[in-house]
Amino acid sequence: MKNEKLAIRMAGEISLAENPGVVIKKWRDIFNISQKELSRKLQVSPSVISDYESGRRKSPGTKFVSRIVTSLLVVDEGRGGKVIKEYGKLMEGTKFFEAILAIKEFAEPRKIKEIIRVSESEFLVGEKNLDNAVYGYTVVDSVKAILELSPLELSMIYGSTTQRALFFTRVKRGRSPLLAIKLTSLRPSLVVLHGIEGSPDPLALELAKRERLPLAFSHVDTVENLVSKLRELD
Amino acid sequence: MKNEKLAIRMAGEISLAENPGVVIKKWRDIFNISQKELSRKLQVSPSVISDYESGRRKSPGTKFVSRIVTSLLVVDEGRGGKVIKEYGKLMEGTKFFEAILAIKEFAEPRKIKEIIRVSESEFLVGEKNLDNAVYGYTVVDSVKAILELSPLELSMIYGSTTQRALFFTRVKRGRSPLLAIKLTSLRPSLVVLHGIEGSPDPLALELAKRERLPLAFSHVDTVENLVSKLRELD
DNA sequence: TAAAGGTTACGTCATTTGACGTTTGTGAAG
DNA sequence: CTTCACAAACGTCAAATGACGTAACCTTTA
């Protein structure tokens, strides 16, 4: 969907509220849509909306919440999307969240070779640092990260600790990820590429050598499996 | 709550998913919590969790979603908050969202005097520009905005259009809001203060004069009423 | 003062949820 | 080869949802 972030925010607020009806009303007011119009879109009678907002029904199911949120967004869209546009602007800051597939800080530091083992990876550059400490890892979708994020956001992806492993998935040949690392002056203690088609890019290798970055690529078949294998650590 | 943003995201994702159980499992996996442990925290039998994750029950109520999300967060907190910390970092970008109480772009431009009328305001500075055009408004909680946001975030609050009205609520005497405007070089076409206790700060008036900013203060009793009066515009 | 539009309040009823306990798979760890 | 822990699969049942329709209740506005 297009307004996913706003939708998630709305649905989340409604679900966490100790009185969901109040929050439903709040959003309906923001969108300036009457109970009647909303109910028409939802294909239910207006009293249903009222029952929720007034608190007779206290815990709408996710299906219902989802329908309400979607209806509000759809109606607004039909009116030119005024509300969506305004809020959309404000939600752009959360974009980079989507590029992050997994992130974790270890209780105990791990050695690079452990990360390599568990992620079924093979070294490309820098095999000397096998025992260096790694304090956590971040797995990013490199396509989303590189295409959609600003350099500032890119650097935010990377946690505060510097000694971390950085996994890039959906990598073609490894050029852009290494370039991105150079440009954002990130200093991960290990970079792992996943999903390489064919042979790694020579420039990528050269960059890794110059920056003295240990570089590896993972043989795990799918991104999901990579993530779940990593999760086993700690 | 402390991890509100993460909680909202989780609850929102679960609620919007066309199969909520899958998303519940996803988050349970991320937090590395077994069905059993989660069920203990939730005070239900483990099969309940399983029933959801496996899809037998398809649309959990908001109460249940809320309990699950909270339990996951609480368990993680008890373990030192590893996951929360990582994700928390990533959610900080959404902080400024909370400082915004209302925001809107008009279909047709309005005149300053209309904004003044509908918001029941009185001029402090700059009564000459009554007919200037205003293309939208933003209402911010000045305490949150000034205490919690960086200058960059502060300037993001302000929409893309420059000719907008900027409302500050929970204002003490108006000094900080005007200072913030000066420091972020915002150029609203109208600034309205709400909730002033006693007389406006002389420095605020001076700043407004120097910057040639039309400045007013609103008499509306509550923030809610101010927002709903503004919503009538358009 | 009616009429209109929006909202609340009920009464009713089929379908689901929320919950239990027990049983049946399924890997890892001994 | 067994155990153990985890998760899936049922069967069951009271309580709540999801839904309807109608009547009552406020504000505007004609």
C-alpha cells in the first residue's frame, strides 16, 4: 500500500489505546468524515461505528481495525488526499526503518569467525582478523537502503556501536554497498554480502582492501534463513 | 509508556496484516521469546498463542494485541532490553510526530483575519497584514517541540509551503516559541500563541516586531477546542 | 419551528473470540 | 533411542464481537 506508514501508525494507536473507540473517533475527526460516510464505505450500518466510538464494543478485531483505517485513507484519497499528504510528509522520517531486516546487540561480544560460521559465509578480503570482537549486527536490504535513503539516513541505520557486522542482502555484485560504506564513513568490523549473482565486483574488493574492511559473502539460500540463523546467536 | 513508538509499530503491523498470527510470530521471533514464556506472561495457556500464530483464530481484538505487544516488550525489558534498545534507536526519527497536534493544507487560501476569527485570537503584533494569504496551518505542542526536538526536526515540523499559520500551544509567555522561530529561520505568515499565562513576554513581542511576524494569541479555552475550531476551516 | 444531518442508545442474534486441557508432531540434546 | 522442550491441532464452552434496525437525541439551518 502507499500510505503504509500512516496506516500502521493509525492502526497501532487504535490497538494500543485502552479505549479504542476514542482513537477511532480522533482519526475520523482528523479526516473529517462522518460516521455515516465511513459506515457506507465499510458497508455496515452507522450504529456500528457509534457502538465502537461510544464504547459499547470495546475490543474490535484486527480485521475491523484494518477495514476502518483503510476506509478512512480511501475516502481521503478520493477527496484529493489532503490529510494523507500532510501526514505523509511527517512520516517520511520512518522510511529507513523498512530497509532494516534485523538488528541486534549481543550480550557477550562474538568473534568474527563465529559470525562467519553461523552465517555460512566465505571470506573475500581480510582473513587475518578472525578473532576480532563483534558487538552486534545489522541486516539491511541493500536495494531499499541504497535507492531510497539519504546519506544521513544511511548512517543512522548503523547502530551507535562501531564494532558491528553489517549484512547487505539482495546484493548484485557488491559495488554499491561498499561504495555506500565508503561514502558514509561507516566502519563496521565485518561486512557480509548476501545474494551475490556471479562473481563479486572487483571495485568492491579493491575498496574493501583499501579501507581494510573484512569482507565476506554468505551462502545461505534465502534472506529469511540468514536472519533466523543470525538470530540464534546469543 | 516508554517504548511507545515501537509498540505502535508492532501493534499497527499486526492489525493491518491480512494474517495477524504471522506477524505476531515474526515479532515473537525477533524478541526470541517462546510461546510458552509469552503465554506465561500473558497468563493464558500456550495453545492460545499457537491458535493465533497458526491461524485458527484470525482476528484478535485490540485488547489481545495490546497485551501481546506489551508482554513482548516487558519480557525484553526484564532481559535488559536488548531488542528494545536497537529498535528504539531506529524509531527516534518519529519523535517529532508527537509534537504535532494538527496540520492541514487548505484547498483555497485563507486570509489571516479569517484564521484569527475562527481561532478566537487577538493581535499582539502586526495588524496591518490582515488580508495576507495563508495556505495551511500547523499546531504544535510547544513544550514537546522545544524540549524534545533538534533544530532540524523543528524545521521539519513546518510544512513545505512557507505561507502557513503556526500555532503554539501550552505556551507560558511566548519567549521560547519566538526564539525557536528565529533560530530555525522559519517564516510563517502568522504565529498564534495559545495558553498564555499572564502577560506575553516583552522579548517575544520585540522578536516578532523585528522579524515582522504577525503575532496573535488565542482565547480558546482548551487545546482540543482550538484544534476542532481550526478543523472547520476549508 | 420544522426539517435535516449526524450521533447515541438499545434490543436482538449468529458467528468468533478468548480460553482451557489434551493429544499429536518434531527437532535437538543426552 | 529416549527424553525434553517447543509448537501445532483439536474439541469444547462461555462471553464478546460484528451486524442489523429502529428509536431517541442534539445542533444547525432553512
